[in-house]
Amino acid sequence: MANRHLSRSIVLQTLFEWDFLLASQKQSEGGPAEKKGANSRAGQIKEILNKNLKEFASGLEDDNFVLSLIDQVLEKQSKVDEIIEASAPDWPIDKISVVDRNILRIGLTELLFGDRSQVPPKVAINEAIELAKTFGGENSGKFINGVLGSVYKEIGSPGKEQISKNTYADKPLDISELPVEKKGGALVYTKGEDGQFLLALVHDVFGYWTISKGGILNEENEREATKREIKKEIGIDIEIEKKLGENEYVASHPSKGKSLKKVVYFLAYSEYKELVLEKSSGLDGARWFELSLIPELRIYNDIIPLISKAVEILGSEKSQSL
């Protein structure tokens, strides 16, 4: 294993242990972990780092790269966390797994604030993906690639001195100035052979199950456009029954930049049919789920209330039919 890749692995292990330590303190105290002074915090992290270097990378104790990398990650953590939240608005920082969160911190620190003559952007991204494949979960590589790729495409290829001028600088975001993109989504249900309700969900490359949706033009009828988009995305004809709700979020596109996406969600019915997912860079799966399996799925926070409302509606209708 190349020294720098090993160094990144040691930094990841150290940040993971530090995060785990903070989470343990929070759980044992029943509230936020005690905030320690900068010197105390740095001292504890260095103790963990030295332990890991001795245990897993004997000979790297005096390596300048590992020492400077962890110092830079800690120095830029607050800013990097803001960038993660801006680049992935559907994934709150505390909901990202500890491993994935710290891989992103390492990768973004090197990508945005590192010396590009030493670590070119694509090397920083590839190294983070390799860490994700080695230490993360089944979908970690896709998640890390998605976030880092989005950031890299948005900043382009500026010189190091230009980093502070890109869209991730300390410039407040005024959503009223963003272009609006409308979308229509449908939580589709059917009945299985045993009479139990099934819900159709799609799986994205970041590891979440969510509601199928697609774009709506401003002049289009929301219901008709949503029916078309669901047919296009998962291959089924639907009958829209009720409006479940709306939400909005800021999204980034590599060429179009930021936009405000406004999504209207409906509850819809379909005859049972195998779902056929269209070829998409953002989705990698689609399937029906029994209601009892829904709580076990990884679902975005803003989607959970919509599914809960749909389940409540279906439960009420089932009771009335008995």
C-alpha cells in the first residue's frame, strides 16, 4: 500500500474513533457531548493518531503528510461540513454514516484546500472512493463519488488561489434569486396476492429509498405530468388519488448551477406490475415493499412524513372496507 494511501487510512481511522468517542459521550450524558477547548481536543485527537500510527503504520510516525492532513481536516472541518450540506441537501451531516462523513471530510479538504501540485483533484477523489470501497458500506463508493464529483464539476478546475472565489465561499445563498424547477412525484401503492398493500420506491446512488418523481413544465397540469414521469421512470401506469404534500430544496447541477426544486407529491394506485427502472445516473433500483418493511429502510427525512401520511390513509381505507 502506498504511503499516502496508508496515511489517509490512518487519518480516517483516527477521525472515526474521535467521532465515535464524541457520540459515546453524548449518549452517556443524555445530551450534547461536552465541548472541550481547542488544545484539549487537538491533544486527544493526536493521542488517537499516534496510537494508530504505532499499531497500523509503524514507520510513519514522523510522516509530514499524515500530520499535515489531519491538521488541515480539523482546521477546515466546519467549512467542509457546510459544503457537504450544500452539496447534498437531502443528507443531514449527522445522518451520514461516521465512515462516509469522515471520508468526505478528507476528500473535500484535499480537493478544495490542498496543494494541487501534490494531490491533483482527481487523485483526491479517487483516493476517497478507494477509502469508501475499503471501509464503507455497499453504497459508500457511489455516495462519495456523487458528492465529490458534484463539487468538482461545480468549481471546475481553478488554481489553488481561486478556491476562495468559487461558489462555496462565504457568500450567503438567496433562494429567492434561484431559478425554480418543478417536479411531480407519486408514492404508488398496489395490493399483493394476499391483499396486503405494497409501496413502490426507487433507490438512489447515495443509498436511500425514495419516491419516484420527474420534471414538470410550468404550464403543465401537475397530475398529468406526474403520471407521465412515473411511467417513464419505473414503467407503470398510475391513477392519482390524493395530494400528499409538497417540499422544496436547493440542488446543484454541474453545468446549470444551483436551482430551487419544488416538488408536489401524490398518492397513486397502480395494478401490480414488475417495476422497470429507466436508465439513470441517479437511481440504481426500484421495487415494491410491504408496509411492514418500510421502517427498516434508509429513507430521507423529508420523505418519511409523506410515507407516514400515505400509510395512514391506506390503513383508514382498509378499516372502512372491513
